[in-house]
Amino acid sequence: MSETPWYNRGLFSSLNLRQKTLLTICLTASVLLIIFICGTLINANLPTDFTIKMQPPSFEHPFGTDWMGRDMLIRTIKGLSLSIIIGIGASIISSIIAIILAFIASMNSKCDEFVSWLIDLFASIPHILLIMMISISLGKGAFGVIMAVAFSHWVNLTRVLRAEVLQINTSEYVALSKRFGKSRFWIAKEHILPLVLSQIFVGTLLVFPHAIMHESSVTFLGFGLSPHEPAIGIILSESMTYLAMGAWWLAFFPGVALLIVVLLFDIIGDNLKRLYDPSEANK
Amino acid sequence: MKELLEVNNLSISFTQYVQGLNRHDSKVISDLTIDVKESEIVAILGSSGSGKSLLAHSILGILPYNANVTGEIKYKGQVLNQDLKEKLRGKEICLIPQSVNFLDPLMKVSEQAIGECKNEKEHDEKKVIQREIFARYGLDESVDDLYPFELSGGMARKVLLSTALIGNPDLLIADEPTPGLDVKSVEETIEDIKNLKEHGKGVLLITHEIDVALKTADRIAIFYSGYVIEINNVENFKNADNVLHPYTKALINSLPRNGFKLTEGVQPLDEVPGCPYYENCAIGTDRCGKEKPNLEEHEGAMIRCFNFREANDGA
Amino acid sequence: MIKINTKKLAKFFGYKLIRLVILLIVIAAISFIMIQMSPIDPVKAYLGQRIVSQEQMAIIGNYWGTNLTLGERVLGWLQTLATGSMGFSLIYRVPVTEVIMQKFTASFILMAVSWIISGIVGFGLGILAGAKEGTLIDKAIKTYCYILQSTPTFWIGLVFLMVFSVYLGWFPIGLSVPIGQLSDTVTFWQWLYRLILPAITLSVVGIASLTMYTRDKLISIKKSDYFLFAQARGESFWGIIKNHGVRNILIPAITIQFMSFNELFGGTILVEQVFAYPGIGQATVAAGLRSDVPLLLGIVLISATFVFLGNLIADIIYKYVDPRIRGEDDE
């Protein structure tokens, strides 16, 4: 993978990879931050104005208006910021689950087998179905969705961490620490955690786009956030009703906005991975 | 005897990015000059991993795209450009590769020897030739259907050699043909290569094993730090006094049968202003540190050294 | 010259079968407990907006067993499961197995069609991008994959629906069966006509990961020694790609494709919902929304089996088709 992806080309080609990566991360992060801050500042109860309902995109309302005359751009930004919050919550919780499981796996071979089996178990149920089930069992809503997404996305990071911890555990210095009578927890804290920190960080970020996508998917299906929430999934499932009438803007712009947010997180995660991965640093 | 291959002042370098910031040109082969005639075996002797193989790749036109090449390669008097290379490779010029890794792991060896065919008829014709050559090297029909991983070391050697011979080439390039083989297989390989010479073929043998080069070649080129520093007839390598370059002398003296004297130091990796051997040279002068000697002719041999005359007079 | 050790094969399948059974039992138990834990009242969810009296609700509750303790319910359900029955679907009012059989067949065709399309197109694009690494074609394909990997499946469905059904009017908006017609009387062509858009959507989504995998694999093969030697033997570029590239990537690519059953099933749920295709996905959503617990659990089990089968086939291909690994196995 010697080449740089398309978003690292062109304008910034004079910079080196590290600078470019940092710049990309800063740019994308600030875009996301702006969306997030704008979203939190917007009042959830948008003014309804039935005189301007169902209007196609115009200069006044770039994303058009919905059946209650609400501005779709504002609804979309509000929805995105909600998605970002849920994404953050879900990816952090899933990383915590992954860390705990990786730690359990490092205890002994029995525990390791158990964790492997758990990974197999969770990987054998289709993601969406699993999220639906967990969300139902927790009574849907924001809490249900965050937990559902978190509990279905720890698998990859756990796999990575487990392999990493296994490797560190067989190293010389860990063996030495053990001989000095240091506790398992001490070793984990002092030796293992610092080494896998970057993996955890990148892993958490990589869960993020999936979390947002899955959140909107289950919400779209009706197992996530309630219809009163200004979520993207809700907006899109609402748009289905008006699709046949030709109100394409109701589905198109919120979807594109969601796609861009997911893509931005993908880019950040991808860049960080390149930055941390020593094997790719030279290229 | 007709000249088959002429390489004049060939240099190969790669552009690399170090730490993402600095562009760095690393030279692998510098100012290489060598020639191979019909019915002749010329060996290029250099330490392993020093980039000798790139000479072979360059002749066949299979260098990676980021390689910068200067100099000239001629085949039978014609300049070898990329088009001609692509036309001749596999037919007039063939490669005998290093190891079984050069065969597709999922393809039966006979099919790989036969190679790409336009139609059924061509395939059938080539199959006959393939069987004939395999049989010549004692590979029976059961070998045809084996996959590369099923071959033993000696068998793999013969398969690789046969594969190179299917196109009935005039020039063969053997790239490290004896890595990690047992003594018997090495002897066989040497015999096989010498046998090619009897059939009028020219062979360019690339190796790091002095023994193999001495037993096989007619002429030996010493490859040191990207430079050819001496080309001499094989007879002259019997005695350290008959070779010209101080490094070659040291090399011959280091052979077990001549008393084990090893050269000190390593080959410099970075570009140096002067002679690449200056650091380790016993007869070096100030000039050697500042200026690069050229490869020049001396009594039928080629030598790249300012002081070889004085040194040899003194000996 | 395929030598298959029957004893080893039997052992392999026996082991896998035991694994599947254990997996299904655990999944069944966990799913059941999870659903029973739910604070959502299944009776209310089932009735939805309909107004019924307290007594009627109690009767339904009694009939569904919501008044039993969790332990009793788990045991009771596992007992019925052991007899081979998965109970009655509450919303379709037929045995769960019957619903699943019918719905799964419809979905299976949808999944199979898009699985094959995405497999062929994804592999082809991957080979093309890998062979033309660094060119405009490669960049276009890579960008396409990047974007698709960040796009929710259901939104692609929505866009297709907008473009092809609403704007161009080529396809009907939703409903696998024309309104006013029984599903039995639908002709093959009507049905095929309605399959196209969902199948394309599902294929388009499935292409990205396979394409990227194939591309990266081909690029690494292009750096391999045997690729170099094939060039040195004078084989043409596309000849080498065909003879050595495709030959070496095909098995792992098929393996990857079989391992994608998980995403395939998830995608089907979303796509069916968007296009109102009456398959297992719609049934899943309906069962979930209206708390048809037996049906939902049945679907969970069937989907887990489906994913397991995909992985099993991938395993078999990996173990028994590659001559190198097959050879090791025989020793």
C-alpha cells in the first residue's frame, strides 16, 4: 500500500505524509466539530410553518422543507449531531467492552477460549438483527441504541487487542516482571496498556462510522430512537412516505450529509492508522 | 565467437522516500560493463543481497517502475530497448530463477513450463518439447502434474532449468542457481550449466558462491558495492598474484584452500566520492579517496583501480 | 488428483455439527432471555393502536404466557424447540417454520442473485483496479468503494427508488405483489420485475469489500517472484493476470464471499424494508415491531445457521481446494 489515498493528493502534495495526515485530521475534525456544535445549539422544537410545507430546495431552504414546513437543513444538522453523540457513546462503550474482554482473555487459556467463543457467537448473528434484539430488550430509545451498537461492535477491536496482548505477554520484560512478583493487574497497567493504547484509540475511531451507520439503520427500521427524536434515521424513514410524491430532497440531502459525516470519520480513522502503523510510516 | 550480450555503463537506482519527507536516490548498480559471447559462461560474483539480480531484471525488462536506468544494453549488436526486451524474453533470452518461489504455487509445473499459448495446437506442440526437455533432465511424467510445493530441492532445480530451455534461448541468465542445495545437487547444476555452453549457448551466471563461479565460468566479474571492479579469466583466479584488484586478491586469499584470510570491513552502502574499496584497501592513496577509477582494460582483463600496476609490480 | 480423506472429513463435519448445535442452543437461550427482559409489553405492542378491554388483554396475556416467570418461559420455549417446533407466529397465525420457509425462500433468491452479481462484479472490478494500479480507472474504482463503504444500505435503496421508480418510472414503488392480486397468482415475470431493483441495491453494497480485497491481493501478487518470472518468460501482461493472478486470488475471494453471509443477511433486512419485498427481512421487522417473539426467535436461529453455513463452506473451500493445504492435511 505504497500510495496515498485520493484525499491526500493534489493540493497538499508538497507536504510529507505526517504533515498531510495531521492536516487532514484537523480539517475533518473541525468540520465534524462545527456540525456537532451547530446541532447542539439548535432547538429541537423547530418552528412549523404550514405555508411553506414540502418546498423543494431553494436559496432560502437549501435542503427544502418537510410536510410541516420545517427547514430540512436545520433538521439534518440536528440529526447529525445526535448521530455523532450516539456514535461517540457507542464506540467508547464498545472499546471498554473490548478492553475488558481482551484483559480477561489474557488471564489464562481457559478464559482465552471463552473470549474466542464469545467472539464467534457474536459474529454468527447478523449485525442488524443483533442490534434489533438488544435494542428491543433494552426498550429501544437512545439508551437502547447506544448499548445495542456498542454490544455488537466490540468484536474487531477485541480480536486485535487479544492478538496484541498475547504477543506482549510472551515478551521478555513481562516474564521478568512476573518473576519479580508483580501482579497481573500491575503488568497490564504498566506494560500492556501503554503499548496497546494507540490500537485502542484507532480502534475506537474506526468503530465510529459503523456505529453511526448502524444507528441510522436500526432507527430507520423502527428499533432505535423514537419518532419524536430528530434523528437522521427517523427523517429518512419519514421521507419514504413522501417519496412517491416526488419529494426527493427529503431523502437525498440528509442521506448525503450522513454519508459525508461517516466518510469524514473513516478518513480520520484511516489517517490515524497510517500515522500509528510503523510499517506504513516510511511510505 | 559472436558477441551475444553487451552491457555498457549500466546504472540502476531507486528513488525512495525516507521518513516521508526526504527523497533519497539509492544506487544499486553503478557503471556496470560486461559482455557475454556465444558458448561462454560469465559469472558475476558479489555478496548476496547486493542487487546483482537487478542486472538480470534489467536485461529482461522487468525492473519495478520506480527504477531509474542509464547506460546501454545490446543483444547481438542490437540495442535492447523495452520493446525488444519484451519480444525476446522467454524466447531468445531466458531466466533461470533462484528458487521454486518463482513458480506459481497453484499451477502444475508442466503447464508453467509450457507457458502462455494462443491455441490448443500451440499448446500441444509445446507440450511435446516440454516432455522432451523434462525427460532430458531425468524428470519423468509424474513430475508434470506436480505443484511447485511438491518438488524436492534437486527436482525444483531441474524444473526451473527445463522451464528456461523450452523457448530454446541463445542466452540464459542464471540468477543464484544454487542456493541452499546439497553438494550433489550443486555439482549437477554446475554440470547442467556447463552443458549449455557445449550447445553454443551463452550463460550469464549471477552468484555469491565463489566455488560455483570458479567451477562453472570462463570469465568472472567481481561485483563490489554496486561496481564491477574486475573482470578476469577464470584461470587467473587460481592464484592471487594473477588477479589485479586488491579486493579480488583478498577474496582469493580468503578461500579456505589458500589459507583463510578474510577481508575486513563491510561494503559501503552510501555513495562515496572515491573508490568504493578505499576504506578497506591496503594500497589506497589520497587519490582513491577523492576520485573514482574507471574500468579499464589490461592484458585482456578489465580492472577498476588506480594503483593495480604498482601493487602487482611489488608482488 | 483430489484425494479426500473420508475419515478426516467425517470428523470435520461431526465437529462442526456439534459446534452448530451448541451455538444454536446458546443463541436461542440468550435471545429468549433478552426479549423477555424487554420493558416493551408484547401484548400492547401487538395490539398497537387497537382498543381492547382489560379482560381481553388478560386473556391474550394468558394465552401468550406473559404471566409466567422468566425461568418457566425459557424452559417452556426450549422444550417446544426440542420437539422440532418453533411455535406459532402471532402475526401470521401459522407455525413459525412455515412462515420462515416461505419468507426465506423469497429472500434466498434475492440474496443469491445479489450475492452472485456482487461476487462477479466485485471480483472483476478488483482485478481491473489491481492490474491498472495507480491509473484513473483504479482511482475511480477505489473512490467508489470508499464511498460505498460509508453509505448506509437503506439509503442507497432510497436513492435507487427515487431515480428508477419515481423519476424514471421503470419499476413499481415497493410491493413485490401488485395490489389486488394474491401472491400465488403472480407470474414469474412480474415477480422477476420486482426483484431487479432490490437485487441491484444489495449487489452494489456487497461489491465494495470484495473489490478492495481482490485489488490489494492482486497488487501483492504483482510484486511476487512468480509474477516476475512469468514476465521474464515472455507471457503477456493480461495473460499473467489471467493465468496467475486470477488463479491465485479466486479461492480466497470465494472464501471471503462466503464469509459475507452476515452482512448479506443484514443488508437484506434493510433492502426488503425499503422496497417492501415480502421476504425474511420484512418478517423480521414486523416480528420485532409487533413483538411476535416466536417468529423473531425463529428468524434469529435461522439466520445464525445461515451465517454458520457460509463460514463452514468458506472453511471447506480453504481446507480442501487449495492443493498446498490439502496436501498438508493428507499427511
